[in-house]
Amino acid sequence: MSNNNLVRILTWTVGAIVSLAVGSGMVDGTLSIPTIPTTVTIVSGWTVIIGTITSLILAIFKK
């Protein structure tokens, strides 16, 4: 594995972890947007979580 591939995998993994953390924070109510209703924030959080998990599954099966 070349150094470039290692950096790509590391970057992709960190991005997935951050996305899941942000989505979880939105669902739990820890992260909120002042001008957007709570229900919209929760739905957005679930959208982020589902999108991240879907992209993880698709990336694994693509390899």
C-alpha cells in the first residue's frame, strides 16, 4: 500500500467518524441550530447518520 492510499483511507475514516459524531449530536440535541426547529435538526441528524452508513456499506462492497 502506498503512502497516498494510506492518507486516503485515514482521511475517509476520519470523515466518517466526524459525520457520525455530528449526526448523533444533532439527534441527541447536543448540537442545535438556533433558527431551525428541533424536529428539523433531528431529521437532519438522522439523514447524516443514514447517509454515512450507506456510503460506508457502498464503499466496502465496491472494493
